[in-house]
Amino acid sequence: SENTFRNLNLNQRVSTVSPFISRSVWESCQSPVQPIVGKCYAGLDLSESKDLTALVVIGQSDDGKWNLYPFFWTPKQTLLDRAKTDRVPYDVWAKQGLLRTTPGSM
């Protein structure tokens, strides 16, 4: 959401009482994965050692809808410690296939 972006990227303190995109609107966009036809665009955020690596690909399907494909990675060796420190269920996300792990600590 915009508030998360402003907080994490711009270091601005914001309230989450009024999110930029409501949960109901966000969840209404969920749909089965569709193949991208034509051009697609990708953004890559490489991590150093204590954050996630992310790749997000966006493109249009045959029906003209935009589809977003996010991929996230983190080192397997530090997964549990980081889950405790960050208070984020990285281990659960990894088991669900939402977060991929890489060998080692970096």
C-alpha cells in the first residue's frame, strides 16, 4: 500500500488506519494466473544480507487485464532468526511457497 511504501522507502511515519488500497479491493483483484502476451515489464530489487530479494513481473493477458507475478527470495540459513527479529512469518511463507530460500546465509 502507499502507506507501507512511504514508511519503508521514504522513512515517513504514517497511519495504517486508512490504507491506500482497502483489503476488500485488494482481495477482489485475485484471479487465476494468466499467461502474459506481448510485452512485459520487470522490476528487480537485489538484497544484501538482511532483506528480501524481489522480482516482480507485470504484463497483460489475452483479455487485456494486467497480471502481476511477484517472486521473493531470502537465505535459508538466516530464515528463522530473521522471522523472530522482524516479527514476520518468513518460515510460514517459505512452507507455503510464497518465499523461496537460497542456500547459505547471504
